[in-house]
Amino acid sequence: MGLNGKVAVVTGGTRGVGAGVARAFAEAGADVVTCARRPPQEPLKGTEFFPVDLRDPDAVHAFFAQLPRVDVLVNNAGGAPYRRLDRAGAEWHARVVELNLITPLTASLAAYEQLRRAGGSVVMIGSVSGTRPSPGTAAYGAAKAGLENLARSMAVEWAPEVRVNTLVVGMVRTELSALHYGDEDGVEAVSRTVPLGRMATPADVGAAAVFLASDSAAYISGASLLVHGGGERPAFLDAATAHREA
């Protein structure tokens, strides 16, 4: 799955999942360009960083226009803090949708001509929050559901020149895990709910992204690849009393 000589752009590729994806592409031989509002705290080996506000269409188009080539676009930038629906106004939730749905669309459109010329690939970083209820991050979950649908439509419209796929990512252990799951005991407790017994690492997500962008996935487009360790153990299994082991 070597990507020698390919140019891969990873949005939000400076920390967490994005940094893991950027490292994976660099290790696969790609020339990696990352972009975000703020630079990484420590330089990522084998990558070049550009400051870009991905919510600014003009800035996004200017960023891609200066790149001589784009073979892969990984739309990773996104996220949302925990906020119940009735604890914020519609404008706040709209900004969450903008960041997680409109921003990937903006970047994809800005990169389209270069991707088309290269016979390239787009990888959307989706979430299991888009496939199940997402209390506390409802707007985020709705945006990720939209992102997956957007990717399927793009895959049809942009074929055969550009492939478009989505990674549906579950819980990932990053430097920000404590914000979502609490202390180390909380992280370990949540990890035990995953059938594989642990959260994903950014490297796990990166490896899957490299696969979808590589020639090994040359006939895969419009697909959603689950990267969630088997999903979540259904709550009713733990609540039921029948057939409980002694």
C-alpha cells in the first residue's frame, strides 16, 4: 500500500486522529501536507504544515491553489464539545454542523480539479455518532450522518476519476480523551465496553485511511468502513437477568 510520490492533504492533521493519519501517510511514503488554524505543538516528521481556517472558503481555495498536486484528501477536521441541545441556541449548533459537514465539502470542492487530474481519492473521517443517537453531541452526529451520505453522492458524481470513501470511526484514545471519558479509570471502563477491549489509537485510523487511499482499494468507492473495534456491547445484555453466568 505504498504511496511513494503521492501528495496527501490531511485537514486538522496536527493532533489526535489527524496527527495519526498524517503520520501513517508519511510512513507509507506520501508527501504529507497538514492544515489547521494552529500549528502542531511539536513538528510532525515527514509533514509540512500550513495555517488555514477551513471555515473560510476563500482561504481554503487559496490554500489548494498553491499546491502543485493533490492525490489524496483526508477530511479530518471537525469535532464538537459536549452540549445538550437545549443548552445552546440554534446558531451554536449550526456552527458545529458547518465545521463537520460544510468544511469537508468546501475542501473537497477546492481540491476537486487536482484530484481529478491525479485520479485521486477522498477519505472522509466519519463517526459512529452519525449512525446512532448522539446525546450531548446531537448536531455533531447529524453532521457526520450527512457527511457519510455526502461521500456516497460524491463517489457517484465524481466517478471514475475520483474515489470517495468514509471511515466510520468509533472511540479513539487521544491526548484529549480525558475531556470525554474522565480519568484513567474512566478511560479503561469505557474501553471495556468495546468488543476488542480497547479504544482505537490514531494509528489504527491512519492505517485504515492509507488503505482506502491506496491502490489496494482501487475498486472501493462510496463505501463506509467501520473502524470501531466491533462496536458497542448492547446495554440490554448487561441489564438482562436471564442466562447470566454465575
